[in-house]
Amino acid sequence: MSRYLVVASRDIAEYRGGDSLFDLSESLGKNQGNVFLFLVENGVLCARENSHFSSRMTDLASVGIQILADDVSCRARGIRRLTPGVHFSGMDELADAIGLGFDNIYWY
């Protein structure tokens, strides 16, 4: 089974078509393999509890996509609670995951 890493470092709501990253993650997860969606910097804004994207995040998690939000980025933006299905993580976990290998890495 293929492994994919999708990294979102930009605020999804700020850019036109930014939510296409969710479509990509969902498509890869449903059709081809294990998907890890890692949110860092302004990418964590969509993971806030009760954000505009909360239901989409929950839907992605329900199809087996592992969604991780960088804890330092969250603290810097005052985010204390995340949408269900999204978990706090650290950059060291991202580095470890990259070290284990992915078939493709997408960075937005």
C-alpha cells in the first residue's frame, strides 16, 4: 500500500482553491493508500475546533486519513482545542515519518 504525506503550511481559507488539498488527500486515501496530512504554520488554522473547515477535517479523519497539527504552530496562534480527528504533533514526528519514507510528498 502506498504512503503519502500532504503538508499544509498555508491558511487554506486565504488562497483560492486551497481546499483542493483536502480533495487530494481524500482521493489518495480512498483509492491508493495511507495518507498523512500534516498541518504546520498557518495551515493549522483550519484545524481549530468549530472552524469553517471542521466538518471537512472530521470527514477526512473518518476515511482513515491521519491528520496532525504542529503543536508549536498551534500555540503561536492561540489554538488550544482541535477539531475531532485532528491531533497535536511535533516537527520531530514529521521528521521521523519522512525518515521512514513516503511514496510521494505534497507540500502546499
